[in-house]
Amino acid sequence: MENLLFSLNATIPIFLLMVVGYFLNKINVLDDILASKLNSFVFKVSLPLLLFVDVSKSNFKDLWDTKFVVFCVVSTLISILLSILFSLRLKDKAIQGEFIQACYRSSAALLGLALTSNIYPDVGVAPLMLMSVVFVYNAVSVVILSFFKAEQSKVDYKKTFIGILKNPLILGIVIGVLVSILPFKLPQVINKTISMIASTATPLGLMAMGATFDFDQAKGELKPSLFCTFMKLIGFCTIFLPIAALLGFRNQALVAILIMCGSSTTVSGFVMAKSMGHKGVLTSSVVMLTTLLSAFSITFWL
């Protein structure tokens, strides 16, 4: 019961922020134009800074566990491959990129450290899990959303590759890694300023997503949304948690793997999809469903 209450306290506010955005749109406080600008701000400024903060403050030298890192990266890549294979059965190829990303991409940064620290005195290797998968999540998402664009009949490989290198999220991670290995820390004033801007990423992204949510369009993509939700909360955990246990992972490491495999789809996936020319309907539906249900599924797995 304690874990359920914690999970509800962690996920319900996220869902309610989407609801707030939806109603602000209905009363014309947060219209489509403002929501679009908020998405642009989150994608180009606050979300890259959030990733920078998460990566730069981790002490990878003390936490390093090669076996754990390899497992996180390999299981994530297998999840991505399975998601791509599942997407081949879609009738509507326009949603293929969103489907793949919504299937595999977890809200690890938002829930990972919080849930682990609620159960154990120290978070253990949870920050190492974030470092292991956050670059893979974002780099692969950029590639997938670039190659599976709805309006694009022919892929411009040179333009796509340059777009990947210039992607704000990738730059935020790379700079964060470089700062984490510096022999000195950034001044407190700079750290605090960056952290304040970074803290706006989640609430602004969630409200912007709620403001642009369309129930009629979401109904048309109900089946793929439900399939993504099942794989995100149940499917990948069923595959990878037993393997992790057999390999000897326990306690904080196993909880970190649970969050990696089975937490809700992250709102940053919606922000990225919209910013890269996709409708975002499927992604927002999966974010809402997985956020609402993940409290119960995570408690079940725990």
C-alpha cells in the first residue's frame, strides 16, 4: 500500500497537469499558438538544460558498473528493435515514428531517482541507469522521428544526419557529460539559474500537450495507443526483469531496471515529436494512458 500511495503521488500530478492544460485551452488561456511556442521553448531550451543537469551532476567514476551499463544499453536497444518490428504491422505508416518512440521511451529521469530513494536509503546505480539510456533514448528518437516523417516521401540523409548532430537534446547530453568529467564544478549561481530554467520543462511540456490533445483524433488511434501502453507497462518488464534477476541484479539495480523498462512514456517524447513535424496525437495518448496506469503497474512489479 505504501508503494501504491507513493506511485500515485508521483504520477497523478503529472496526469493532472495535462488536464489543466486541456481546460486552459478550452477557456482560451492556452491556445494552440501559445501551446506551439511552449513546445518550441521546452524542446530548444528547458528540456536540453534538464538533460544537462541530470547528466552533469552524476558521479560516474564512483558509480560505474560495466555489467549494469551493458545490460541497460542492450535491453534498451532490443526494446527499440522490437518496437520497430511491431510498427511494421501498422496500417497507418504516418504514425510509425511516434509509435516506435512511444513504445520504448520511459520517463526514467522523472521517476527513477524519486522511486528508488523512496524504497532505499541511497539511490545506488539509478543515476548510472539514467546516463546509460538517456543518450540512447534521445539519439535514437531523433533518428526514428527523422526517418519516419509523415510528410516526407524521400529521406535526405545528409540533412537528417546534420539535424541529429544539431539536435538541442543531444547537445544538452554531450555538454552534460563533458561538464561531469571536469576537475571543478560550475559556480553555484550558474547551476541554480540553469536548474530553475530546467525545472520548467516538465510542467510546461505537460500543459502544452494537454492543450493540444484532441479526443476525436485520439479515438482513431486507440488500438496502437493501447498496444504501446501494454508494451510500455507490462510487455518489456515481462521480458527483461526475469533476465535481470537471473543475471544477479538486486535491490536498487533491479528497481532502476524496472523504471527503465516499465515507467510511463515520457512527455519529452511528445515535445520532440511535435517539434520534428509529427502530429503528436498518438504520443500524447500513450503518455496520458501510461501515466494514469503506471502507478498500479509499477506497484504490481515491486
